[in-house]
Amino acid sequence: MQRSPIKHCRACGAPVVYRLPDDGDTKPRAVCTACQTIHYENPLNVVGTVPAWGPDGEHVLLCKRNIEPRLGKWTLPAGFMELGETTAEGALRETDEEAGAQIEMGPLFTLMNVARVGQVHLYYRARLLSDRFAPGPETQEARLFTEAEVPWDEIAFRTVRETLLHYFADRRAGRFGFHTLDID
Amino acid sequence: MQRSPIKHCRACGAPVVYRLPDDGDTKPRAVCTACQTIHYENPLNVVGTVPAWGPDGEHVLLCKRNIEPRLGKWTLPAGFMELGETTAEGALRETDEEAGAQIEMGPLFTLMNVARVGQVHLYYRARLLSDRFAPGPETQEARLFTEAEVPWDEIAFRTVRETLLHYFADRRAGRFGFHTLDID
């Protein structure tokens, strides 16, 4: 996700300057030099699922990425949350778009801050209703893996790795929790 | 938070049109008519705390709003998450800015989707280290309330009400959980 500085006002198109607004705000914002509109920039949510297969969730579904960044690496289905949907609805949508997987949504499982890139990643547990997938254009391949089969050295993102580690640890412990984590 | 449509490109200032981008995206986006930059709009996170006082957290801190919307109504300290901070860091910052309250942060307590306005609200439990407050310009008054004293008819937002209800219910039950909720 590019985060290039704002150069022009989205309301009128005039140039902006980064300065403290006149409303007592303590942070520099992009303020329009013509219409004075203040433009805020905020973190983005990435939402996804841990789709599990089998009576005791022995397998998880991973997707081999067909897009940059991390082309060819493996990820859980996830993507940017959109306006008009909840975190769970976004996670369900991404699972359908990236893997063509049919799931029953479970509870929120991980919430991870990646402050360095201005993101919050949220993963839900989910139960796969079928082991037939229909990967979308962003995915080269969608496949089930047991813990021993997971390509740990080929995982696309740290948040995916941490979520998978928690999933298999909780599964071994016989009890799934909710986990929060800050990623450097 | 205003969500007026994008009219101009933030990169070059030229007009945008809302259309399906050429990259296979299935949703209309604001696309620049000159430089073709695609502009995404995503939900915002609101982060705050439930600051509790007393050995068993009998009192909670509420702030009387000095700004619109809901001027004069009572709220938990909360505000929009900023770039460069985690959800917990944002919740701590807002508690300082709005109430001037010294707290020790606890675990995430509620996560509520307000899809209608494109927001996710997250509240952390927190322990007040002092009952002396220094409200900022956005707050008329910061005060401690027991469950019986809470001005339930004067609470500013539904997410604050739901979080307070969960707090006092969990406190009575002797066990604090983590709660997710979708608000219409």
C-alpha cells in the first residue's frame, strides 16, 4: 500500500501544505492552501481468516500469492477492509476472492499491530465446508497443509506466520484463545 | 468524520472519476483522469479505554464532551487512531489528551464494528493510577462514576454504552472477557 504524501486537496485540487491546523490539533496535517480543508491519514485494517479443514482442524488453507509484494510466497487469505463491511464480512470476502473457499466464520483469533506500516491485521478462525477451492487472480494455488507440511520459510508475512504459530499451538493445547501482538 | 466523495487527485490535483479500475478490481474507485492514480477509501479505527478506579474497579472515568458531535454527552476517552502508533498506544494517547488521566493499560476489552459509518471501535481496560484528572480542550469535565451513577441516558455513543454494559456485567461476574459486537 503506497503512502505517498498528499500534494493536492481532494475537495478542490489546490496544493496542500503540511502544518499544524488552526483547530488546536497537535500534529501536522495536509491543509489545503485554498479551501483550508484538513486531510487526515490513518491506519488501515487488513482482515483475513485461518480456514481449517478436518474434524479437529488439522489442516489449514494457504494461498500462494500471484501478486506483489511477496509473489510466490504463501499466505492466509486476507486483504484490506473495505467501507460498508464489518471486519468479519471483509475476512469472509477475502477468503472467497483469494481462495474461492466456502467457510463458516468463527471468532476473532489474532489482532496484530504493524505500526511501522500503519496497519492493524485481524484474523478470524473459520471452518472449511469443502476442500475444493477456486483461487482468484491474486492466487497461484490454494492448498491444505498440516502443521508439519507448512512451508515455514516461504510464508509471505510475519503476521501470517504468527497467526499460524498461535493456531497450531492452541490446537495442540486443546483450547483456542484470542491473541494480540505488536510486530516491529 | 466527514466522508465527502473524492473530487480531485491527491497526487496531481486533476479531477477524478469513480469507475472500475483497469487492474481487475471489482469496486468503483476514484481514479485520476490525468495520472490514473487509484484512490482507496477504507474504514477508520477509533481507540479508547475503560479507565477503572478503586481496588476492584468499582468506578469508571467518563468525559463530558466539549465538541460536536454529542456536545455535553458523556463518553469514554477515545478517538481516531493515528499513523505510527499501535491501537493500545492510541488508546493511551486519547486517555491522556481527553482526560489527562494517568493509567496502566490492560488488555483489549471490546471490538465493535460500526459499518454504517465505516468505523471499528476498540476499547482497552485500564487501571487509573490517580483520581486527579486534567481534561483537555475536547472535554468539559472528567469524572468517576459507579455503575449506579452512570448517566445512561446521557451517553454519547452506542459503542460506549455497550462497552460500559459489558464492563459492569463482567465485573459482577468476577471475570473479564473480550467482546466483539456489530452495531447497526
